[in-house]
Amino acid sequence: MKKLFDKNEVTFAIIIIVIYVVGSSLMMNLSELIGIPFVFEAVFDIALAAVLAVFVAKNGLKEYFGLCKPEVSAGKMLFYIPLLLTASVGIIFGFAPQYDSVPLVIHTVFMLFVGFLEEMIFRGFLFRGMAKNNMTAAIIVSAVTFGIGHIVNLFNGYDLFSNILQIIYAVAVGFLLVFIFIRTGSLVPCIVFHSLNNVLSGFGSAQLLTDIAGSEQGGQMLNICIRIALAVLYLLYVLLCTPKRNELK
């Protein structure tokens, strides 16, 4: 792994992305086959997260990939409260566990590791690999590919409307998180938000928004619009009001 990483970080990132996307899809099908939702996806993600964590630690890459304390104080980042609000929209407008007890526990564990993996892959390996040559391209590609990557859910049972909304939201969040990484030098806030956002998806129904909109699709649209608005407003704050850093170490 280290030889490939040293030779070409972007190629290394692409290989990890392919492994993650294909592996997750296959594991989802296996879980459905045995009738226990998320169980194989959880096992796969835990294993892949462990491999990547060991690789990063063993090769002294923790600070390089932002697995360290943020260089900007929490106060200057508004204590990341906008991230918390963005992740909590679903439960704020309707608390309702989406699964039975056992699947809910498995889903929670699974989503915790999804947050770690996707931040390491898109904001870590892919962004850092590209940023050496072109920072602007790295920002755009890491955010857009993160969003488009969610199109795989279309082949796993999601309806087209829901999937498009999910992609739009993921792209907006992708831009926000990559700039948080750039400004703070830390991927930790991004990982915590991403994991929390995923976990809370299993507990929130946003039913109030559906009632306000008068339809399920309208509720989904309102839900995503609120999340995107929060993400964009916080992104503007990060860009305009937080200290600039010359480069990632």
C-alpha cells in the first residue's frame, strides 16, 4: 500500500474509492439476502476503516490527513453549532426511529464508520493527493465526487427524486467540509459531523416538514433545502470570518 501511495496518491485514492463503493454495494446485497439489514455493510466498513487507520498511523500520516486537533479555536468556528443543526434537522422536525431495535443498533454502528471512511477517502486521500498540484481542482473534485458517489444508492432501492436530493445535499456539504479541513488543518470535526449526520438519519422522520409541505416529496425537498441553506451560510462564515492558512502541512 505504501509503495502505491508514494508513487501516486490520486491513483491510490481512486482505488480505495472503487473498493469502498463496490464493496459496500455487494455487502448491502448480502445483508438483504440473509434478511438482516446493514450487518455485512457494517462488518465491511469496520474492516476497511481498521486497514486505513493502521496504514495512516503506521506511516506517520495522522497530521497529514488531519487526524489531529484543529489549529483554529472552537470559538472562532462558532463551536461547530451550524454543523450540529444541519445534522439534526431530521429529528428537530420529527423524532421517529426508522428501524427495529437490532437493525437500528447495527445501522448506528455502520453509519459511524461510514462517516470516518468517507471523510478519509474524499477529504483525506483524494483531496490531499490532488491539492499538491491544483488546490482549486482538488476542492471541486473532492466535493463533487463525494456527492455523485451517492448515485450508487439509486441501484440499491432509492427512488430517483430522493437520490437527486441526496446528491445535491452531499455536494453542498462536501464543499463545506473541505474548507473546514483547509482552514483548521483537522479532519476530526468533519468526521464527527459526518458520522452524526448519518447516525441521526436513523432517528429522524422530519414529519412536521412533510405536514407543512403537504406531501412526502415536498417534505423531503424542504428538509434538504433547510440543510443546504445551513451548510451554505456556515460555508460563507468559514470563508469570510475564520483565519486563513497558507497551506496544509
